[in-house]
Amino acid sequence: MVKKIFTAIILARGGSKGVKNKNMIKIKKKPLIFWTIKACLNSKKINSVWVSSDNDRILNYSKKCGAGIIRRPKKYSRDASSSESAWLHAAKFLDSENFIYSEIVGLQPTSPLRNKNDIDNACQFYIKNKFDSLFTALKISDHFIWKKKGRKFLANYNFKKRPRRQIIEAKFLENGSFYIFNKKKFLKFKNRLFGKIGVYLMSKINSFQIDDYEDIHLINKLVGAK
């Protein structure tokens, strides 16, 4: 079996729609990006950690934390820019530097409760099952959901004969915590998911994502309770 060499590429641009300078917002007295860099550096499976950003403050802080840095062009750092475009830029940069690795662990700093065990277990799961790509997910039930149509609210289930929650088919929600994908095939398909796709389940707490200021308040409560 060919040995898998994992490198982490953390995407952390300077701009943010929901929270200004989100990646440097303090969580438990540390910038948000610190927690993702720390989890990657402490991982037993990840060989190197890189941060891709267009922001000097983020790049300088990441370097102090022990991560390698990749300066991302503005055209890959806009609100409409895809994560794929940033990961592609980073992968091509590492290739141009003759950096050796086979798999990418793609992360964003918005999941600070994700830890090294989540990463290591997912990498091992990826290797064991010979996946080409993998996403992390939260097991959910999408039943008991209502939508508004005009002035009416419509349910996606028969509310006159409510089913027991235990018998509802489970679904899997991408939590965006991190992705794992083969570098060579990623450069070919230019998409984070392809080939034989795996799903790694995470706990509800470790799946927590920061999107707005209320989330920041909640996450500080959570890290204080852990």
C-alpha cells in the first residue's frame, strides 16, 4: 500500500460577511484561527500545516503559531470565491515548491471545537476504506420541518399522524468542519468531493460552526464548559 502523506491547508481570508475580521476574533482569549492550527499541529496524521490567506495579520500570526503560510491572491479571496479555488491555488503553490504530499485535509477556522482526535480518526477512516475524498457530517433528522408558502405554513410530514422520532430515517448534514481529498485527483476534478466518497460522523458539539456574533457568544460558553 502506498503511504498517504497528509498536509493540512487552512483557508482563512481577511474578509467576512457575517463577522468582521472573524478569523482573528478571540475565543477563550485566543484568535479563532489558533484552535484550528493547534488541532492540526497536534495531529499524529498530518505531516505539515499551511494557512492560505490574503491578510497580513492572519499570515503573520499563523507563522508565529508554527504553520507554513501561503499568500492568496485577492481574486481567490472575494465573497464569491469558492473554497476550491483557494485550495487549488495552495496545492499548485506547494507543487511549485516541490513539496511532497498525497492527501489534503482542507479546513476553515470556523469550527474551533473540532480537535486532533476528529482529524486523526477521520484520516485513519479514510485510509482504511480507501476513499478518494471524505466530508465530515452530523447525523440529523430533517423531519418535522415546515416551510412558508404564501401566507400558509406547510409541514414535510403528516402532522395529524405524527411519527415517532425513533423510526425516522437518519440523514447526514455536511458540517463543513473539514474535508480530506487526494491531491492528484483534486487537481484533475477541481472539486473537493469525487470518486469513492466517505462520510465521517462528528459529535454535535464538535460540529459547531461560527457564522455570526451570536455563535461567538455561544462558543465561548461551550469552550468554558468543556
